[in-house]
Amino acid sequence: MHDKTRILKHARITEKGSFASANSVYVFDVASSATKSDIKRAISALYKVNPVKVAIARVPGKKVRHMRTGMIGKTSGGKKAYVYLKKGKTITIA
């Protein structure tokens, strides 16, 4: 992947992520084909900070039922990345 804007989809704003950001750990939804080195390069280019570590986790798809028809479907899963920064470094998420 070469386009850095397509690697990071958006920040994953959750309660767990909010607690982690206090310790310089940020959570992002990323493209399912992104690798750790792709994510490091994208973070460096977009936010001008160098990550110490990147951890990737798969997000499973879920079964859903359509309200009106009752048909059962499935949402697509994805990938999320935990980006670890040095103490004192921050990312401003708008």
C-alpha cells in the first residue's frame, strides 16, 4: 500500500481507547491489507510522530438481523491498530 490516507481509516473512539490514550497508546481502524510497517509510515507522515510499537488486532464481523424483513446478514469485520508512542508524545485527533 502506498497511499497513506487510505491506510488509516479513522481513530477508534471507545472507552478503552480513551483510557489507553492517557498512556500514549492510540487506536485506529486500518485497511485490512495494511501491515505494521505501512501503519508506522502513515502515522509518521500524517501526525509527525514516530511510533515505538504497532500492534494489530482483527475485528470479527457480526451477525445482524434486518429490522423490517427479518433477514439475517453479516457485517464485515476489519482490522484495528494500537499505536504506541514515547512518553509525553501525543496525537491530536480531530
